[in-house]
Amino acid sequence: MIRSAVTISLVNEARGGPFVFWDDLTAGCAQAAAAGFDAVEIFAPGSSAIAEPELKRLLDRHKLVVAAFGTGAGWVKHKLRLTDPDAEIRARAQQFVSDLIDFGGRFRAPVIIGSMQGRWGDGVSRDTALNWLGESLIRLSECAARHGVPLLYEPLNRYETNLFCRVEEALGFLRAHRLQNVKLLCDLFHMNIEEEDIAAALRSAGPDLGHVHWADSNRRAVGFGHLDIEPIVSALRDIEYSGFLSAEILPLPDGEAAARQTIASLRKNDLCSS
């Protein structure tokens, strides 16, 4: 069964980014439930930034679950990357993600590797960066497996990384490294920039697709851009996708309107029952 999710950012340094609700976890959970979402996707400054009992209380009160925890603060706040030239920074980056995996595991929620993957250049060759990335994903996916959840890896567009921007390339890398507990996060906004055929790319991911960021071409709510959604919906059905469709989108014209439009787009395409 496909379920819906919406993003909540608690990272001040990410202000202006593609998150629907901001700053207040209590209010964000209440707004998510009121809009009809099944889950929240949370971006926190770190694993110690959220009190576990408080989050459990909020989830129980609003009948929500956590779809995933984002690690973007590792980069935008702490300047940590898994492919940084400095070995100490790479180690701190792995620890930052590992701590979030341990926290998220208590909620049966996976963790996302997006901007923290970094890039090659500045004296680091592509092969070296990919070796570091592979080593990190192996260690972190093993950590996630101990909690019974996958690790989510997100190909980004060319303006955000030069490692992997397309599904086919990322899949080849994961399979070559036998990263069976790493699933792809496919973001429709990034795919709109990089993929020739979004629906075909989703079909190629098949069972390796673990999470979807449900966004339109302009990173607004689906229906506020120009993506042709019908082939994408067909592809998700064809591969029997049963994960989350999560609104990692700009809060335009405001967060509540973006949330309402997201739910409307899911209902229009018979992707959620709420």
C-alpha cells in the first residue's frame, strides 16, 4: 500500500529549501494530520535534537508514523560529507549518519543520504570519491540492517552533485557493491532535470525503489508544475511500489496550501485513501 508523507524541517540553515512545514515539530505533526497525511519526513539538526518520548507522543496523538529522517543538516549545518578530502570529516560524517540511523531505527524509519554524499573534485578523483562513498554506504547500510530498515540513497541533479544523477548509474553502483540493504530514493524534481523518461527510470528501479519524493517540475506541489504525472503513476503501479510518496517541496504559496495540493494530487490519481 502506498502511503503519503510530508516534510518537516527543524534546520534553520536550510531555510528557503524544499520543506513544507518548518521549525515546530508539534505544529508540523498537527498540520500533517489535519491535511490527511499518513506520515512525516523529518529533517533535524542531529540525532539529539528531538526528544524521543516527545516524538512518540506526537505520533501517537496524530496517528502518524515517520517515513524517513533526512541527513541534510550534516551538510548545510555541519559541513560534513561522506566524500570529503579530509579523513576526519569523512569519519564525522559517517558518525552523524550512524547516530541518526540509531535514532530512526527506534521508529522503524530509514535515513536518507542526499546532499551528504558530496562530490568529486578539488583534488579528489571520481574513482576515489566513489570508493569512499561505497565504503560509507556499506558501513551505514549494515547499521541500518541491525534495525531492520534500509538505507535510502538519493541521486541528485547535476547542480547538487557530480557523483550519480540518474537512476541507471546509481543502480549500477549499488549492485556492483552488493548493497542489498540500500534502496533508491527517487525525487521527481531531480529526475525531471536528469532523466530522459521518468516512468522508465522508475520501472528500471523496480524493487530497489525505496522512497519517492513527490514533487513537480518546479519543486512545488504536484499539479503546480508541468510534469506529466499519469505515466509516473502507471510506472509505480506496474512495479507494485508500496513505499511512501513524500512531499519534499517548496512551501508555496504557503505550507498549508502546498500540503493540501499534494493530498489533492494523490487522491486525484487514486494513490491514497485518506
